[in-house]
Amino acid sequence: MDVPALLEQYQVDLRHARQVADLALALFDAVAPRYALPAAQRRLLEIGALLHNVGMTTDPPAHHIIGRDIVLRHAIATLSRREQTLVACMVVFHRKRVRPELEPTYLALGKKCQREALQLAAILRVADGLDYAQTQTTSLVSVKSVANGLCMHLSGPHAASDGARAVTKADLWAKVFGTPLGAEPSSVAVVEPTAMPIETAASHVALWYAAPEVPLAELGQVLLRRHLRLLRTAEREVRADEKTEPVHALRVATRRLRALLHLLAPVYYGTDGQLYAKALRRLARAASAVRDRDVLLADLQTRTANLGEALTPAVAALTVVLREERRVAHTTLSAYLDDTRHTTFVRAFATALNDPANWNDTPRVCDLGGSTLWRHYEALRAHDRGGLPTEPETLHAMRLAGKRLRYVLELFTDTLGPRVEAAVKPLVACLDHLGALNDLTVARSRLAPYAAATTTAPAVAAYLALREQEGQHLSGALPARWAELTSADYRHKLLALLAHL
């Protein structure tokens, strides 16, 4: 497919796209000698500029991310796979603050190409800012050296406001080229800008990967990129501070990615899928060591008032040792994230999921989706053998089977639409119930070393007594929760979803 066909298919605003492309090329020509930019970059810059808003009519708030996926899904005429990846990076980096280490498409490139991607994205961001008013009236007259860097001289009625926006978006420029970029209108702006915020733009083009006829591999790649980006974001936040939520987000992301790898095994040709799953499992274990303490500390705090004032010293002593365990676990997790083995895994994984040679595009969602969904439902029901299990280990295995069913439903959420909520809601309620029982098991295990210590034993005994009472209540209420999932009504809901797939 050529670029004009893409612009037409996704109903891109051609006037804005052409203006941004012209401004980008003018800016490129003005600074190419200064920064020794290869002439070959000029063609890629123009294509990236024309396509920078290709996702706008599909998902306005996240059009930079959906635009990246659109660029990657089409074989664009005249572009090699490397060039297509560079264009995708330009598209995803043209909006929001650029954090390249979070972007899977960027991570799949070699170091030389990564620098090229950032250079082109830096120019595109400035050019996009120069049509902030979306009037196509601002022109780049010249780029001149000044005492503190470079200055763009602009003309047009919106030159002041467009220039100010371009300077704001020149943050990446300063990092990549090492030179601050300013703007100065050559004529006075006489009209106030009337740019329409992208968040309110109407959506006209449906999500292509939500169609039942789409290849399962294509849907999977979109979701893998999404969750790998979430994983990288969580990693960054875990390194930055010791709050509890980033650790939880990190563990959730590992679970989603592992589940996707398992579900996509029938359409993944690569021989390294198991290696990626093992790496994610190791990361999940490191995150779980922190998360388990977070959950336990939070619950202990909420129950402190019920333990009685006499136990305050013992509770305080227990809290101190658990916080120290948490600190050590967090240090271990941070070290794991900074280990070169983890960095190598992330780059290899990003490269693999972006390589078309690794994927079989023949099976469609409608070919495999229904059987996959029902198979996981039957695997969950198999844990009821004339009665629910009572041992913690088997209840945990039952919970894992339920999570796998939930991941299947999440995989096809965009395909199934709002109707999927009727199947997800009772499943989540049952999983939360099983999760609370599992938290009790974890509490027993984590607190066992302190059950005999003089300073902490009274608090451990009293706290676990409260949790055991709650556990008995949860065990008694579990059959009712389970009955919702095994009822004829629930099966009918799943069958309705199968029919849609």
C-alpha cells in the first residue's frame, strides 16, 4: 500500500498533514548541514510527517500509539521493514513527552537506527507544533544561529502561537541535537488560534484489530506492544520511588504478557517464546516478593485497631521487620531491572514481536477464538469434581485457571465489545474471592518466621486469628460465587460470545 492510499483509508486531514510535512522538510533542509543529517532521512521524514496523525480518526486520545500500529500493519510501498519501523517511531513520538526506553518499536531498532529515529522525531515534533492553530498559515522563513542556540524566524498570522507551541515541543530537539531551539515571528500575529483539541476530535474509523476476521497474530502483536509498554512504564516508576502501585502494575504487566504469549503460541513461529515466558516469570517472582509484603502491611495496618492496645508494641515490631523485608525485596527487584540480562531480554522480546517472520497471519480470531475461550472455561470447571477443593494449593490452581479464562476474555475484549462485561464481572468476583483466600495463605507463610519470636509472636497470633475467622467466612461463601460461574445463565452468556466470534 502506498502513502496516499493510507491517508485516504484512515481519513487523514490532508491539509494539516501536508503543511506539517512541508514545514518538516524546510526545517530539515535548514539544519541538515549543521548536524550532518543524511539526505536519505529526508524521504522518511516526509512520510512520517504525512502519517503522523494516521490514527486520529480511530482513537483520538491515543492516536500516536494507534498510528504506530497502523504504520506497522501495512506493507508500505518503497519502505523496507527498517524504514517502516523508523516511520512508526516518528508517529508514536510526535505527541506527549518522549520516553524512548518505554517504546517497543524503538527498542527493536539498533543503536544507529535509534538515534536516527530520535532525530527525525525531534524535527517532526517541532513541525507539528508550527501548525498548532491548524490553519496552515505559518511559514518557516529561516533558521539562524543565536547566542544560546538556534532561532526559527516565522511568518503568518498565527506565527506567535504556533512558534510558542513548536518551542514547547522542541524538548526532544534539545536532547538529540544538544542545541536549544527558539522561535521569533517575523510579522505580528493578528488572529487568535482556534485549534480544535485532539481529545474532542470525532472518531470515524473502527479499530481494525477488533474485527473477528483479523489475523490472531495481528491482534496479538498490538496487545503485546501495549502491555510491553505498560511493563516498561511500571519498571521506570519502580526505579523512581518505593510506592506500592508501580510494583503492582509491574506484576500485572508480567502476567498479561505471559498469558498473551501462551494464547498466541499457535500463531507464533519463533523458537524463543518459552525463553521470554521464563524471563517474565523470573521478573514476576521478584515483583511478587515486594507485592506480598505490600498487601500484608496494608492489611495489618487496617486491622491494628481490632488487635487491641495491649498489642501495639508487638504490632509495631512486626511492622518494622516486614518493612525491612520489603526494603530488601525492593532493592533486589531494582537490581534485577538494572541487570544486563533483563535489558537484553526486553530488546530481544521487542525485536521478536515486531518481526513479521515470527508470525503466522493465516489463522483469524474467528477461527481460534471460540475454541480457545470454551477450552479455558472447561479447564476452570474441571476443578469442581463433585465439590470444590479445600486445600490452599488446589484453590490456588483453580484461581490460576480462572485468571487464564479472564486473560482470554481480555484478549478478545475489543472484538467482543461491551457484551464481554457480562461474562467478566462474575468471573472477577470469584477470582477476588479466591484471591482473598490466597492472601491468607501468603500471610501464614510470610509470618511463620515471626510466630515464635518474643517481640512479634503475640501480634502474629492475634492477627492470624482474625484472618482465619475471615477465611472461614470466605470458604463458606465460595460455593455461591462458584455457582454463578457454572450456572446455565453464565454458559449462555459465554455461548453468545462464541457466536459473535
